[in-house]
Amino acid sequence: MEDIISCKNIHKSYIKKKWFKTVKRNNVLKNLNIKIKKGEVYGLLGLNGAGKTTLIRIITGILVPDNGTVELFKMTYNESEKEIKSKLGVVMGGDRSLYWKLSAEENLEFFGTLYNVPKKKLKENIQLYLDYVGLSKYKKNLVETYSKGMKQRLLIAKSLISDPEVLILDEPTVGLDIQVAFEYRNLLKKLNEDLNLTILLTTHYLHEAEELCSRVGILKGGSIIEEGTIDYLKKRNKMEEIIEFKLKSKIEYNLKKKISNIGVIKELIVDNSFSYRVKTSSLYVEQIIDLLSSQGKLLYLEVKGITLEDIVSNYF
């Protein structure tokens, strides 16, 4: 699968001045490298001040790096800025980028015209994406009457109005209540699946990244210090998982011995049942499940897996 975003050896610093003299240089990004493939959902994780928003601004062409190269769609901003930006949809800065005194339909018409979407295509896209985000019934309503969740959905429609290939979101669910955030995540999954839309997002909510992202990158000290799928990061960190299971009868000696070779097994006292718990590396979970399944005595099994929060906490 082709790389649709590629950043190589990116450096970015901010200079603090006092009385026209440089007193401090804050190195935000240092020798940063990242590649994002077509069709994937990539999550950028890190503490406040790690440089997530700075990187997003560099990728979207708002900021220029001090050193390094940024390529999108095999093009650079120096050569093809207009073409690159026509293929990007960006949601950042919150609902301040909407005109509250206009309706949803008028907002999309304004921004679509700004993005040079042909008139006939713009009319089609306004209806298409308002339907997609569930706002068709409210398209004539002024944005100032919208709830925060509705404004966030309108921002998605706005970012899609020019039919982009990549959607970039900076902490999109901050401030949303649980139900609205759930609906928003489902919308992003639908966009990725239905339109094969590549999505890059930053988030502080690790459960959100775990639910949405095919890969994540952990940003610390101005660089990506680790990246991969959730499963890869679990194995990479050799973290332990818990397997609980119940059998029809007492566990056989040979089975218990095999499991003990790759994990720590303990019998549980639960209503006189034959229940057990195994603590093991994530590398051996599938092997233990296969061993238990082959016995024909398995009544119940649950893997109490490692969360992304457990993994990320190892790096900070």
C-alpha cells in the first residue's frame, strides 16, 4: 500500500525573544519521521506540548519546518501547494471556523465556492455530506442554534465538501459528551470504510485511538519513539494479559503443565466450579486458547486484554 503522507527528518523550533534578542529556542520537533499509508486510520498520541498540533500544522501546510521534507500524494508544498490542499480535509480549531450567522447549507456553499468546487458538483456534495453526517433536516437552521455535537458533524461535512482523499483531525471529540463522541467515532469509521478515506487524528483519549486506529504513533521529545498496530505494541512491550476460563471438570495434569510452561496458572474458587486464571505474555494468548479449545471441556473463556493506555504508560 502506497505512502500518502511522508515526513522525513522534520525539525521545528520556536524562538522566544525579549527586546529583539533571542533568549530561548524551543525545539518542538526533532528529526521526526512518519509515513501514513492510503486508507489507514493513523492516531498520533502524546502528552500536552509533545508537538502533535505543530506536526499537524506542518502536514497541512500551515507551518513550514525548519529542516526536513514533507510529501503528500508524492508532491511537496513548494511544487504543488494548491493541488495538495485540494485533496485535504482538515478539522482543527473547533467550531470557530464556522459562520454561526449562516445556516449549515450556506456554510457549505461558502466554503465549497472558496475551494473552487464546480457549482453543480457543490450542490450535489452539500446534500450528500449533510445526509452523511445526519444534518439534512437542519440544513436551513442557523449554526448558532446547533449543539456542540451538531457543529462537530458540520465541520466534518465542511472538510469533505471538496471530496478530499485525506481527512486530518486535531482532537475532534474534545468537549463532546459520551453519546455524541460515540456517534462521532462511528461516523469516522463509516467514512474510512465507505470512502476509503485516509484519516490522521490526534487524540488524548486512548480508548478512542484503540477503537478507531489501524496504527498509532507515540510522540515524545519531538520524535516518534514508537509506532505500529495495537497488537504489535503489545508484543513489542511483552506485556502480560489475563485469561480466565472454566472447564467441565478438573484440568488435566498434562494440559496444566503445558500452560505452566508459558504462563502462571491459578485455580479460582468460584461456586465449586473448575475455574482458572492464567497470566501470560500477549505472545502466548493464542497458543493457550488453542490448547484449551482442543480439550473439548471448555465452558467459558475470556481474555482480559491490555489496553492502549497500559501500553502508552510504559513510554511516559
